[in-house]
Amino acid sequence: MTTNERSSELERLAEALAAALGPDAVRRDQPLARYTALRIGGTADLFVVAETASALRRAVALACLHRVPFRVLGAGANVLVSDAGVRGLVVLNRARATTYQPSGHDAPGGAAGVSAESGASLSTVARQCVSRGLAGLEWAATIPGTVGGAVVGNAGAWGGDVASALVSASVLERGESVVEWLVERFEYSYRSSILKRQARPGLLPAVVLEAKFSLQQGDRGALETQVADMTARRKASQPPGATCGSVFKNPRGDYAGRLIEAAGLKGVCRGNAEISPVHANFVVNRGEATAADVEALIALARTRVQAQSGIVLELEIELVGDWDGAAQELRPPVRADRRPRQMRSVVHGD
């Protein structure tokens, strides 16, 4: 597709989005830094905010119809958006409707649960469950990011994860059909799912619209005490300020933060980005840092750790947008797929 053809498709998509979501819904060349936890990122060609799952579905369907690449962005807590920005459409997911089902005779089988749209804050949903005396998501009370991002990335902490709590999720496939995926279909592994493993540019995406989690009736006081303890421990062990969470996955039998610290990189800076002196698996934006600054620290940590220990650290965060060839080497390899091509990928942020 030529530059003129891409420009025409973008314009037609902008007009269709305005008709579907309202005349003021579409923004052009929207800076993305304010929508990411690191406060870093270039501009999106087109940008819309989806306040409901229905609006999210319409925006995605129109992008697919007009063959325009797109990205769904949640809380921006597990991504690094390039300084060059994102080509195509970025949909900010603020679909947050949530329904809590306590255990009892009115619930199927007497089971408790919660259903949340994919733009809902995972930590908020977890804390609301705790306030209702519902157990099963308390481990998520300190995790930043949205429900949709958590489902795609199998978010977890304190011995719990999405794989252990998810019942099913409504997934929009190819911008056309909404299909209920049972938890087994996600083929979860450590901080990954089939959607995350197969995500790549150029394929029609699948997008999580809503998720259902299984809960149990618990002791509210005990759950609140547990959450307070986790919150205090997290504040003591992780840096404040603008960060994107853990940069690397923990390798089997070890910790990425320990390996980076052992390589002597705590407190090392590139530009205004710093490997945190508090926890070496966090990069902090000390003010006006660029994505290139963060990328340089990521590459440095990966190189030093491999040279010292032989371990190749794998990114937990996702590189989003236009990156040069050096940054592409940091991305995990695309894995073989057993599903039809049109079912493969997901474009969904935390």
C-alpha cells in the first residue's frame, strides 16, 4: 500500500469512527505519553476513547474493515511506546462495567464470581471483591493495568495469576464475531497466553472485551489484612514514580532483578531513564526520558546479564509502535501457530 493509499484509508476510517462514535470522538496525531505509565511515547495517527465494550467493538471492527492497523491501549502499565509513535489507530480502552455475584442460591451452583469489561482496572476489581468478602483475586490488588491486559498477559503476583481465576472471556475475533473463550483455550504459561505469543503486526487481531472470574466467599477482615500486607510490601520493595512495572520476566529458578543488580547496573542512567536503585528490574522515568533512553537501558541489562551469567532475559513489557532494527532484536521470537492464520494475533495493551 502506498503512502497516499494509507492516508486515504486513515481518512476514511476517521470519518467512519466519527459517524459511529460521535463527531468529536476522533483525534489526529495524539501524543500518547500521558496514557502510559512511563509517561513516554510518540503520537498516534488516529486516537479514540472507548467508554464501553460496544464502542470498543465498533472501533475495532471499523479498523479491520478499512484495513488500518490498530492498537488497544489500557492503563499503559506494561508497554514501552516508541518515540516515533504508533501508525494507524490507537483505541484507549475505558470500558469498565463490572458485575459482582456473591455466592448463594441465586448464583449458578451457588458459586461466586465477577464479570468485568476489559478496560476495568484489575486492582480496583480485586479490591472491590475483597470489600465484598469475595476471595480469589486478592493477589491482584496491587497489580497495575486493566482486566484485558491481564487476561492476555496472564498477570500474576503473590502466588496467584489470571490462569488460576479466569473462567472465560468474550473475545472479538477478526473484528467480526464475539466468541466466548474458556480459560483452557488461552493455553496459559508464565506471563503469557496464546494471544500474547502470537501477537505480531500485519494480522487481524483478537481483542478481549470482557472476562469472568471465579470467586469464593471468604472472610472480609482476613482478606483486607492480606491486601494491606501485600500493599505495604510492594511499596517497600518497588520504586515510586513513572515506571512500566517489571521490565523482564523472571528466568526459571532466579530473579531478573537479582541478575541485573549482580551485573552492577542498579542506578545506571541513560538520558533521564534510570535502572531503579530500589529494584533493578524497574526502569524509572526521572523526567523527560525518551523511549530510546529506556531501550538503551534494556539492551544494556540484557547484554550484561547474558555476558555474566549466560542467561538471556526475556521482556515482560511490550515494545509498541515504530522501532528500528536494534529494538526488534529485543522482541521475543514468534512461535508456531496451530490455529488458522486469521485467528492468530491480539493487539491489546494493559
